[in-house]
Amino acid sequence: MRILVTGATGYVGSRLVTALLADGHQVVAACRNPARLERLGWFADVTPVTLDAADPESVRAAMQAVGPVDVVYYLVHAIGQRGFRNADRAAATNVAAAARDAGVRRIVYLGGFVPTGGALSEHLASRAEVAEALALEDGPELVWLGAAIIVGAGSTSFEMLRYVGDRFPLIPMPTWMDNPIDPISIRDVLHYLVAAADPDRVPAGAYDICGPDTTTYRGLLETYARVAGRWHAAVRVGPVDTALASLITGLALPVPQGLAGDLVESLDHPMVASVSGL
């Protein structure tokens, strides 16, 4: 198939392009600054195109420039930026409308789990809103893959966990650190993403994807410390508001403060795959 990957320079997008090429597909790699694509090893094997999902004219121009496309992978997000929910919803609407007008058959979107019950964090609510915006009634069919923490070098969530495990021998453990979670490796994420391009393998719909083991955020830290040979002690503390924890995390970790904060606020929810998961 001929496939367009938005966010092709990102953590998942850059790896997905490699996997799609290995599977025999023709790939159009889209990002706001195609010059950034030149540093990637697959650059000579793809068709680069400028696409700014926030700009409807840019999206339409990109679709017209590249010609017929069977599948669009939507891997764009503005998490960590001020007003990211509105920005993400508008960007998804722009891409879905342009894909519809270009005759794209399918959009594959990698989002997150959406826990039932209780108020969702800004991050989790935004992931559901993006899926809704991509699912135009007269547009391409949608495959929405939801994932919790993606385990792999370079993943923001994993790098935050690794930084804490490497540098903080004494780690406070609020009660929400014992919330259950279904992590997934980046290799498995790529497997499901590539499969999702094929309607014979994955019908349109929403699916949660995960690894074989359910654990907790505390369990992930303990596993990382053991594998990395790091000593640490967990100190249980009472309820700590995730909004306060996100502020502290944003100051302590070497990632953009807004991004760290938005991710930490999602820890207040169990992140377990639904029974309809792949």
C-alpha cells in the first residue's frame, strides 16, 4: 500500500516508517520541517512532504502534492503545550477532512487508554477527543489503537521512569503509584501498527494494545531498578494530588515541564486494557 505517516520524525513515527518499509509498503513521510527527515537512515527510501496538521491549507496541499494514499497514520500531538486539547482536536479535524477529500480509505491512530468512571486527566480526555475528531461520518474508516506506557529507549514515559530509577535512591510512593497498568514494548506497538494498515487483519474499530503482564507504576520502577542494578528504597506516603506531583516532576526531570506535568496527571487512573484489546 501507499501510506502517509504524520509525525514521521517522532519517537514512534520514525520507527514505524522503518517497519512499514520492511513490510513492503511505499511510505510518504510527513512533518512540519522535512529537512529534519534527512538525518534519518530511511530518508532515501521515502517521499518527504511538508505537513503542518495545525494548518488546514498545509494539510490539503500535502495531500494534493503526494497523490493517492491508501492509509494515513495519525501520530501528531501537542501535549505539553498550553491549550493542547483544542490544538489537538483542531489538528485531527484538519487531517481527517483532507484525507476524506483525497479519497484515503483508512486512518490509523495511536492514542491512549480511556479509563471508565471518574474525571479524566487533560491528557487522557484529549486522546479520546482526537479519536472522535478523526472519525468523520463520511470520512475514512478509523482504527484507534490505545496504549499505556510504551517501554523503549527514547519513549518519554520510559525515559522519565529511567531518570527517576537512576538518580533517586529514595522514592516517595503515593497511593496512585499502586494503580494497575498494562505496559507495552515499542516492538509490540510497531507490530500492531503495521497490522492495522490491513483491513483483512484488523477491522475498523477501537482496540487496546498491551504486553502480557499487568503491573503497577511502583512495580515498573522496581523492575527497572533491579534490571539496571540500581538500589532504591520506596517510602509510602499518603494521598498526594497528581497536580502537585506533576509540578514537582516538571521541575525535577529533564523533560519539558508541561509535558511531564500532563503525563503525571494521568497516573491517577488505572491503565488496564479493556477486554476488547488485541
